[in-house]
Amino acid sequence: MISRIWHGWTTPDNADKYEALLKEKIFVNIQNRRIDGFKGIQLLRRPVGEDVEFVAIMLFDSLNAVREFAGEDYEVAVVPENARAVLSRFDERAQHYEIRADKSGEP
């Protein structure tokens, strides 16, 4: 399993707008692509100084599934124009990690 992690920052005034855009359009569009091996996405948010930071964590079965999502240069950030319009800055490249353990809080 592969975890794709990406960060973006926006102003407090744009934070709710950006979050709504992600939930209502961008994430829906990703799901509608029906990428074989795409397992899901999480969105994290926190205030950091003068900004609001967002972290998107996507789960894939393999790097081939990530390539289907992002292209051959799979580390390149996938940021639609409507998102770029409200972001102050963002990671140009995503990080990918092999998930080596995944334990719940249940014994």
C-alpha cells in the first residue's frame, strides 16, 4: 500500500472556500475517475501562523495506481486551476511512502 502526501496553504479567508472545493468537486472528480487501486483520501487542516495548512493523504495499492492518477512523473502535484486560485502556495511534488504497518486502536 502506498500513501501519497501533499501539502497546500491558504489564507484564513480562503480556507473554508478551499475546503469546500476539495470536498464538493475535486475529491468527487477523483472518485469518479474510478482509478484501479485508489483506496481513499483524507483531508487534514490546521492553522499555522498567518496561514491555514491542508494535508491530503491518498491511499493506493501500488505506484502503478499512483501513476494512473498523476501520470508517469507521479510525484508531480495534481492541483487544478480552481484550487490554485485560492492557494497561497503548495508542494510542487507529493511524497510517497510504503505503508509498512496499519494498526487500529483495537487490541
